[in-house]
Amino acid sequence: MEKSMFKSKANLLLKDIRFWILFFFVIRLIGITNPPLEVAHNWRQTTVTMVARNFLEVDNNIFYPRIDIAGEKTGITGMEFPTLNYLIYLVSELFGYQHWYGRLINLLVSSIGLLYFYKLVKRYFTETTSFYATITLTVSIWFQFSRKIMPDTFAMSFIFMSIYYGTNYLLSKNNQKNSANLALYFVFVLIGMLSKLPAGYLLILFVFYLFQKEISLKRKLLFCSVSVVSLIPVFWWYFVWVPHLVDTYGFWHFFMGKSMQEGFGEIVLNLKDTFKKFYDTALKFSGFTLFLVGMIYSFVKRERKILLLFSLTFLVFWVLILKSGFTFAHHSYYIIPFVPVMALVAGYGIDQIKNKRFRVLLLVIICVEGVGNQFHDFIIHENDSKIMKLETDLNKFSSKHDLIVINSGDYPTPMYFSHRKGWVNSNDSISNETFIRTLKNKGLKHIVILKRSFADEVLLPNYKCVFNNREYSIYKP
């Protein structure tokens, strides 16, 4: 009897999505305290941590984010609204600064986002479809980026929350609770879109509700009004304040897209890499296969909800692809906003298969491939980790206020770990004495030449070498 009860409780637990969200949360805690030095997108993460650390050490005004690679300038520049950066700063005020706070904050928010994704799918599809879709999303590209110090899954999670509470407001018959639903919708839309503008494309789904006769015109109008009000700060930040910061402080950093015509031309020239974002990067091969299965079932069974949802979201997302162009084709995280839609279709496809054991087997395959192909992201290579000693070595010869130049090309990562400000340039530029003379007139104090990680060694015989090891040399110009 007790054995039967235990088995019954175990089965219930395994069917509970909260158990699996927690399970994958724990897995992603492995190496959670790692510095942002994994091969994939360390540069993007360190631009987030730079801003957070500068809020702590320089100025905590959230409207003036600053990075460390602007040379003699203030470093203030336009970028996404620094929600994640500021949360890292607030935690640092309490516990002292650490590199990895952003990982844990993102992982917490992104795990909560998975629960809201599950709730949303369950509202319109079967419980098993929502379960399969959520597991598929969990082990998709979401798996690694939900523990990176980047705002992509972070912002999407708030968008899931906003859609959940927005639909609650539109469909609820309890007027007393509806004001809370509307308020939460407003707050989460604001946070999500400010944190990452493309995340808001999923709000197009509310179009379906505007045509439902069961929802009163008054409620629709109030909802639309609140939506417009929530978009005003978003518009102001990205299209007024970001350009103002760039013009005023003279440093461009944030990619705001390009013309659709230019983007189309770049996509045509990079079709292979563009398609790869869908069939490989998003869900990996097994997940993408199940996505195709879901699309086939949708056409065969004329599942209007799937077909309409996919068509509308893909049409809007295609605009984002064209606005991104080459950048979409060559940066994996640009596919993240569309992955939830693909995961939903894949979950629907799995649910259509009649054999339960086969469904479980397919889900296991998706999980093994998804996690297995991303687990390298949990490891920091030894050569790269040596850059963490750069600050200590620089402290022997300079103060933290001294400007430096590093031969890391476009990579800001070494500058972050030097805990200084200055320039990142190529070996060719740094080898040019006229170029160095120009930087020296702007306050340059030291030249850092990386040898094995982020750059190759270049010799500077005309400058005094004050430090030298296997990883880097430090010169006095």
C-alpha cells in the first residue's frame, strides 16, 4: 500500500512542471559563480557588468549608464534600459560587488518566466501540450542564455508575465481583481520592453482579443489606453534618450537596427546562417524536427489557434529579422524572442503522438541534445581565466584611474577584468606610433598586449616593458 502511494506521488511530481523548472534551475546553478568568461558572448556580458559596476563605483543614476571602453570620455552611452544592470548594482550595495550576481538574477527571473509561459499555453491548449512546450523551451537556447548576464530571456520572461496578466484582465469577470491585473500588465510590459525592445513583439497576440465580442468595448479601450501609456517611456528611452546620450557624450555603442531594405540584402547574402538560427540554434535538430511535426499536424487537423499564432508572430518577427540583417544571422541570441513560439508548436506536435512512451522518449531526446550541446557554456577555459589576474598586475604600476589600451580588438572583456577604462584596438593600430601618440595626448598611461587569450602577441620594442608573463605584457608608452 505504501509503495503504491509513493509511486503515485512520484508520478504526480514528475507531471508537475514546477518540479522540472526547479530541476533545470538546479542544473544551471553549476558554475553559477563563474566570471563572464565562457567563449560564447563574454563580450556581451561584460558590457552589462561594466555598467553595473559603474553604477556602484561612479554614479548610480540609472539614466546614465556608462561602459569602460570609451577612452578619455565619460563612457556614458545609449543602450537598453539598464534594468538587469541596476538589479546587479542593488545587490552589490548589500553584499559587495561580484561578477556572477547577474547570472543568478537572470536565472531566477527566467525560471519564473517559464512558469508563466506554461500557464499561458495551458490556458489555450491541453495541459500536456503546455508541459511538453515548456520543457522544450527550457532546454532550448533558453537553457544557456537564462544563466548569462544578458537581458534577453530576462526581458522575455517579463513579457510572458505581461501577456498573462493582460489576458487575465481582458477575460476576467471579477471586476475587483481586474485593476490588479491591469496594473501588473502595465508594469511587466514596461520592464520587459525597456529591458529588450524586440521582446515586445509578442504583444501582437493581443490583436486576437480585440475582435472578441465577449469582451466589452469599454474594457478594450481601457486596455489599449494603458498599453499606449506603457509604450510612451519605451519610445522616449530608445528614440529620444538613447540618441541624446550618444550625441551628448560622443560614444556610440548600442545597435539600433538598419533599414529593412539594407537588412533584406544582408539576409539574402547570409541565408545559410539565417536558416541555421531556426533549425539548429533555437531548439537544436530534434526540437526543430518536432516543431515541423507540430506544423504538419496543425495543417492536417486545421488547428486554427496554432496556425494563426504562428503566422502572426512570424510576420512581425520577420520585420525584426530585416531590421537586424547581418547581425541576426551572426548572433545566436537574436532568435530568442521567437523560440517560445517554436517551442509551443513543438509541444503541440509531441502531444499529437498517441503512444505515450514514444512521447516521453522524444522529450528525453530533446532534453539530452539540448542540454548536451550547451553544457560547454558552463566551463571556463584555463587560458581565458588568466585574464582575471590582469587587474592585480596592473595595480603594481598604475592606479585604477589610469587609462590603458588593450589589443583585444572589439572585445571589451579584458578591459572589464583590468578594472580600468580606456580603449580596445587591434594589433595594427597599437603598433602605429602615431596612433599611440594620439592616445597618449588623451591620457594613455599603459599598453596591455595580450598573447594567448583574446589576441595574439605583438612586440613593441620602442616602448618600455614594465611587466611580462605568458599571458600578457604591459608597456609604458
